[in-house]
Amino acid sequence: MFWKQKKLDQLSDQEWESLCDGCGRCCLNKLEDIESGVIYATNIACQLFDIEHCTCQDYPNRLQQVSDCISLRQDLDNALKWLPQSCAYRLLAEGKDLPQWHPLITGNKESVIEAGMSIRHIAIREDQAGDPVEHILDDEAGLY
């Protein structure tokens, strides 16, 4: 339970990466209302996102390949405003614990999917999307 004993900035690379539950929500394209500053998630997955496996197809090189991709470790403070409320990085930054369905708790990488927290069944590829405004997720549906 290293996440209870260390602060985020004290984690090893392996510990940091293991906090990711593999839901894919951070890899959904976001839209920001310039007037209000409200950020909306869409169901449009990043071009590198493998929807079936909920992984990045080129994680080591993603920052060079996708202009608006960020390293959460390097820019967590700015990312906190758009990371989903279920994200381990956000939860721990807010002093909360991991959810019961998190793979570090269950020991099962599929638990995120079984809990309905994965975007596997709602995400679409960028080249299939059309107008992104038509793909904004409804918070009421619990998808984001």
C-alpha cells in the first residue's frame, strides 16, 4: 500500500505507473468552453489509444506524436482540473483513497472494466467522430 505511505512526488516510476487503472478516461478528447472555462469530455479517444485494450499504442513516444498529450507526472497540477474524479492521481492528490475496484486493491487488471469504469464500450476513434460537440459525455450518465 505504497500510495498510503508516500506522497505522489515521492513515488518511483514503477509505483507511479501502477496507479493508472487503465480506464482510458484521460485519453478522451476534451473541449473547453472559452467563456466559462468548463471542460467537457467527449467519447472521442486519442489517435494513439487502443480502444479494445484500453492502452496507448505508443506510450513511450506519445508526447512527441500527439501535440496536446501531457505527462501527468510533470504537469499534474494543471491536469487535476480535467482528470476524472475516479482517477487515482486526482484522488491521492486530494487526500482520498483508491476506489475498491482499482487493480491495486483487487489484484485484477480487469476490475476497472468489471466495475464499468473503462471507456472501452463508449470510446470511438478520432477518424470516426465528425463534430466533437456531438460527442460530449453527459456527466449525469456517470461516464466521466
